[in-house]
Amino acid sequence: MGSRPKPHATPATQLLNRHKVPFTVWHYDYVERGGAKRAWEQLGLAEESVIKTLVMEDDEGVPLLILMHGPHRVSTKELARQIGCKKIQPCSPEKAFKVTGYAVGGTSPFGTRHQLRVFAESTIRDLDEVFINGGAKGFLVGISTEDLERVLEPTYVNVAI
């Protein structure tokens, strides 16, 4: 089994460096099913500013990413309606790893193995800075929302519940 990459040298941070995106590094004690709540509580961050990256797939099995504020869930029914497909569902952990290169709990929208469509909750753009997974469990990067938009070019949706 290979060694876990050092948080400063993940595919996500390498991509951010290539795009000359300044970012801050945040570490927290990861626990299974702790999610974004664990991060904002340990790090003292505003819960809305901690953004989770979810890997979903459409009705044809095409994977996509959805960025959502930590305390909210995604209405998959509304997401499907807004992007013009019949159904959206979470990818299996195996498929998510295959297309992103990241294990569940350490998924970053940056530096994925395959180019994926990225959707983001529209209110994310109201924030100046967001904290999002940096490509390893227990590792976030803080970046400006402007840089997030520049690098990912997300399509904004209103699907928070």
C-alpha cells in the first residue's frame, strides 16, 4: 500500500499552485462521518464557509461535482431539474475514487483525474473566502471565492436543503 501524500503536495494543491492561486492550509482531526461539521467546529470557521465536495452522477451515469455549504444537503431532485436530466444520485465510493482520484472524505474539486462538470450552490459566491478539501482527509485549503470561480468555472444552482 502506498503512503498517504503530504497535505501540501496533493493533486489539488499542485493544481492551485500551477494556477498561481494563493491558499491557506488548515488541518483538523478527521473522523469517518464527521464531515464539514467536524472541520468548522475544530477550526473555528463559519459553518457556511466550509464547502463540501460531493460526487454525484446523472441518469446516464455521467459523474459530476456539486459544491455545497457544510451544514446543508443537496436536493438531488432539484439539481436534476435545474441541469435538465431525469435523476441525480450519489456515486458509489469506488466510482467517485476512479473519476476523482480522491477517497471519500478527502475529495477536492481541484486536480481530479477526469474533467468533471462542477455545480455550486449559488450562495457560495456571496462569500469572500471558502474552506474546501485540499485532497486529503482532515485537510482544507482556504481560497478566495474569486479564485474558486476562476479555476473551476462552476455552474451555479439553487439546490440547498
